[in-house]
Amino acid sequence: MRELASAVRALAAHCPRDPDALLTAEDVGALLGLSPRTLKDRAAAGVFPHRRFGKHYRFSREDVAEIVQLTKNAVRPYRGGMRAA
């Protein structure tokens, strides 16, 4: 929940004041710490909500909130070694 609140605050600070304004993959990537390419690839695969205008991907505030939830709930691969007992 803190991640979502933090992302929403960052989004509000960096976004135009128009609540209906759409963000680019670069804007969203900078806010969420994801590469624009990853955002576009996952949007194209239907994993992330988005709007598409020709070759251009755009994201609404609601899309960003859903992306935060999706990435928060994603299963992370195990990257650890041996644990100390």
C-alpha cells in the first residue's frame, strides 16, 4: 500500500494538472522504476492496461495504479544463495 501511495504522490507531482492527461511509457517508467521498453512490451502482451495511438503507448492514472498493483503482486524469482541456519 505504501508503494501505491508513493507512486501516486510522485505521479501527482510530475503530471500535468489535467486529470485526464495521458502519460508516456518514459514518464511511467521513471515513476515506477521500470524501463519504458518493459512497459511497452507488457502492454503489447496485454499484461498492463494502456491506450495505444498508432505506435505510441499512453497510460492513464488508473492504468498506473493498476500497473503498481500488478507489479506488487507479481511473483519475484528467487535470487538468494544459501541461508545461514
